[in-house]
Amino acid sequence: MSSSRPRIVIIGAGWAGYVLSQELDDKNFDITVIAPHQTFAYTPLLASAATGLFFARLAEEPIRHAHRHTRYYRAFATAADFNQKTITCIPSILQPGGRDYPDPDHPFTVPYDTLIIAPGCVNQTFNTPGAAEHCFFLKTVPDAEAIKWKLLSLLEIASLPTTSRERAKELLAIHVVGGGPTGVELSAELTDLFGEVSETYPHLAGLPSITIHDVAPEVLGMFHEKLKGHALQSFQKRGVEIKTNSHIEKIEDGALYTKEDGRIPCGMVAWATGNKQCDFVESLPGLLKTKLGRILTDQSLRVLKSDQTVLQDVYALGDVADIFDKGLPTTAEVAVQKAEYLVNALNHPGKPAPFVYTQRRMVAYVGGLDGVIMGKRDWTGEAAWLAWRSGSLGWTRSWRRKAMIMASWTWNYIGGREIARK
């Protein structure tokens, strides 16, 4: 790659970083991507992957592509020198099981002409004792696979002749912390899974249970009251218990504790609430940030210094950034729209119009071929489920993935999902 081309360094390969890495003009720019995972995860598909609706690897795309002239470093960015225009990194070593080990003994630096900060957020456990050690998260494909294998393990342990019915009921009690779209959709997929499992494991029929916990007074707080009511009724029909104003005090192996109910035995706790800034973003000095640590930018996505002047040649987008005085949500839709705006601005130099976010319909699946959609008009029921399913497929950015996922859905309809074969 010619060194005469402007060097663009992209930190992160989430929704924003991945779109930039694939759509920036690689003939005019020397593009380097720094991210700890060599794949990009389609987060709306992870709940389906975790419950065996299709092979988990279909919920991700590789960063490297043969037709793209893009350099990729599997690494964590640890520091930035805005004066020298360099990024300090440490390697991210892949471990068995898909986890990553930061290697601080072999740091390296990467120079840039233009820097794009989009590393995404990390799980926020609010310092809840035991959460990091005992909870299951849902941000990456390895997370989804870990949930799937835990579910399989629980089903088999509950089936052993040495396991009492009371103990089996405890093992198959799944608690989801978080009543936002991720927690609700994971719970919905779990209800579908356990409905199918009752045929494969008839001796366990009636034992699985799902409980959603949220510290807020309601779940799906961003939806209209009518849609929230429909979602609650749908969950109640399927036996999902919803505990609002629930304060998690600690998690241990085989149980969680709440302020309201004390110790609750369970087989698995899935943590689907809260994000916080990664160490790299927290370490960046002299930048204007929100109270939650998000980097503030102008409407052209250029990073603002603490004195509200522009930091030249540095952009920020995705969950780590917000536009000054705008307060946009941390969603994939916002990240993608910002990335597409910045792709156009960099590929076609000039003075672009300010970024304007277009709110599109909000969708949530609640199980049993039922869903809720909030947009120009509200939908519920099977039509909403169909829209949600097609919308989830629409997030994928390659026809190969679309075709393979649709084939998986077809085979699962005929023969049952991966975990519960007919």
C-alpha cells in the first residue's frame, strides 16, 4: 500500500467502525482498523444465535476481505497522542473459546493523518458483586455461544436421574437482568426455545421459567404505553415473570440476590443492561465529554476539545460519542447513519451538510410469533413479528449471510432448531 495516501486509522469494528472499514475508498486512503476481535457482530441476531435458531457464526462478518485493501491489527488501543498523531496499542491474543487476552508486553504505535474513534462500549455491571464472574453477557458471538452451551448443559443436568424435580426447576430458572430491547428479545427467544424443548425433553415440561428484572418501573420504556401493555400481556400468556423496581444486590454461582426478594436460586443469569466507556476512551485527555463519559462532537462528527474548539482530523461516533447538545441514543441505527455520513464526507471532500439523524421505527420481539413496532403507526402481533424478522435479516450487510440465515430458518421450521431437533 502506498504511503503517499492519507492514513485513516479506525479504532473499533462495531456498527460504526465496520461500515467505515468496508465503505471508505481504499484506493484513495491507506486504511487501518484496530479492534480486539477479527469479526463484526450483528447484535440484533445474537439472541437468536444464543438459542440455536441458526449457527452462531452466521451472526458475524470478518473484518478482512480479499477485495478490500485494508490493514487490520487485532489489538486494543490504549492511548492517543493527538500532537504526534499516533495511537499506542497492545495485541489482543485469541484464546480457546473465543476470548481475548491483552498482551501488554508487546506494545506498538500506529501513526495517522485522520483518526476515527469508534471502539464501542463495554458491559456495565454497576460494580454488582459477582456479576462479572457469574453472569452471561450478549455483545459478541462467543457470548451467544456461551449462553447456548450453558442452556444445553442445564437441560442435560436437569435430565439426570440424580437430579430431583425441585432441583431441576431451579436449574431451568433463567433470569434476565435488563428490560430493554436486548433483554426482552433474549427472553422472547428463550420462551420459543423452551416451547420446542418440551417436545425433545418431555420429562422437563413445565419446569423452565424466565424472569426479567429491571430497576426501572417498567420494561421497554422507550415504547408507547399501548405497545408496552401488549408486550406485558404477551409475556404473561407465556409465563414470563417481570420484576420491575428490582434491585440486584449480588450474583453467585447458582443464585442471584435482590433487595426485594433476597436469594433466588437459578441456573443462569443473563446480564443485558448497562454500558460504560472502555478504558481507552476514559483515558483520552482534554476532550469535551458528557457526564457518562461520551465524547462530544460537532454536527460534522469532529471531536471537540474541552474548550469546545475542534480537534483537527479526529472524529468520533458510535456508542462512545454524542453530538453536542443533541443527546442521541446509543443504538445501531444512530451508529450506522453516522458512519454512512462520515463515509460520504471523507470519500467526497468538501463542506458537507451537518449530520441529521432520522428516527426509524423501533422494533421488539416478545415471543410466540408476536412483536411490537413503534413508528409512523404502531403494530403488534404476527405482522410485527414478520417485520422484526425481516428487519433483523436486513441488518446483515452481505447477501451470503442473508441466504445462509434464511436457509437455517427454513430447516429449523422443518426439523426444529439446533438445540431442540425434532
